[in-house]
Amino acid sequence: MTESEGPFAREHPEVHLDRAPLVRVLCQVQWPEHTLLSTRFSTVSDEIGTRLSDEYPLSPVSQGIAFELDAQTGQVRPQAVPAVRQWVSVDDSWSVHFAPTFVTLENRGAYTSRKDMTQRFARILDVVSELTSLPAAQRVGWRYVNRISDPSEYKDLHELVHATVLGAGAVPAPDNVELVHSFSESLFRSDRGNLLAKWGFMPPNAIHDASLAAVADPSWVLDIDAFDETRSAFEPAQLLSRLEGLAVLAYGFFRWSVKDSFIERFGG
């Protein structure tokens, strides 16, 4: 297999899938703790939410609670944790998550293209940059989470994905033997960024990530997270360029993992 055919090929043309089995797509920028956000997080996040309210008008808020151990008294006391602010589109498919050290754009079930998501995140980064004047970014990442649980598609996995990402699912077994659970995790480093890939089989009502909803049927998961932890200036155009490169890296791994029949089955 040549480099152009492998999982780290420089470019794979993006193919839109009408029924892509994507349960989550995320792009994120993280930054070191910043004085302004440490002291004025609530005020700044309100301003950001107001600026984005035309596209993300819903604003569920959850307040976290942590516990701190007092080394002198030995007592454990609750400690307030700044809420991660969330703004959601009317159809619930798009969410913006904003915290003192990161901003994330998330899509659940309505992803159309890399270009669309990048354009949406560009506006968010511009607003965050304008209202915070953050000096540096610490980590950027793009993540695709695929899950197949429909029984008719699940039983055809051998025809849809390559044996490499079937794991134990590629082990020959008679009808009276059922694979219950098998999961793999691999981290790759390259000059284009890091890629964390997880794939495998989950039993009913089991999840590999606590932020995902469980499903009642057995499922196969392919979770690809491409990221770069190089510190850089917080310049939206530069950050978006890095994110687009990471999306290409993640998508290349996905295209290497699936067969042409996968693309056809899901509407490519």
C-alpha cells in the first residue's frame, strides 16, 4: 500500500453521505488559563451568548460542583466550579460550549460538510477573540464519532469496513458464538498533528464516552480525534487553517477504514 492509499494520505476528496452514521462532530480550541476569564467569566460569556443568539438562541446552564480537601483540617468541602456555558440551535443539532479554557462547536446528527462547520466556527472564534483578547491558544482539535447500531447495517459490517478496524469482529466464529465487546485505542503522531483513533464493538446500552447516549442494540464505533497541542497566537484565521488540516487528517483515516460499499450504503 502506498502513502497515497494509506490512513495518512495527504488528501481524500470529501464525499457527502446522506445518511452518515455520525453521532457527533466537534471542533475545539483550548487556551491557557486567562486572567480576564478567571475573574469575569460570567460577564464575558453573557456577552458572547448575546452575540451568537441569532443562530444559537437556547441557553441551558449547568453548574458543576467539585470537592476540595483542606490539608490542615482534613475536611472535604464543596467548591463551586465555573459553569460551562452552552448555546444551542432551535433544532438542537448545533451546540456551542464555552468554558474558561476552551470553546467547542458540536454537531449531533446534522453534519453536512467540513466547509459548513468551519464557517460556523469561524464566526464563533471571531466573537471570542474580540470579547476576550486571548493572547494564545494551546490545543486545537477536530473529532468525528461514527456509530453503527441499526441491525441490518451492523450484520453487514464485514462488507462495509476493513478488517483492520473490525478488530475481534474479524475472528471467525460459528453461529453459536457471539462477540460481546471488543475495543481498541491507538495514538499516532505525525508532522501534521496527532490522531487518536478508537474503534470496536459495544454491547447494548454500553458507551465508550460518557457524553454519548446509549443505544439498545449492539453497536460498532469509530471515533477519530485529530489534534495539535502546539501553543500559538490566538488568531482565528490561523487557528481555522490548522483545524482544516486536522479535519483532513481525520477524514483520511476514516476513508481508509471504510470500503466503497460503506460510502454507497450511506448515500455517497
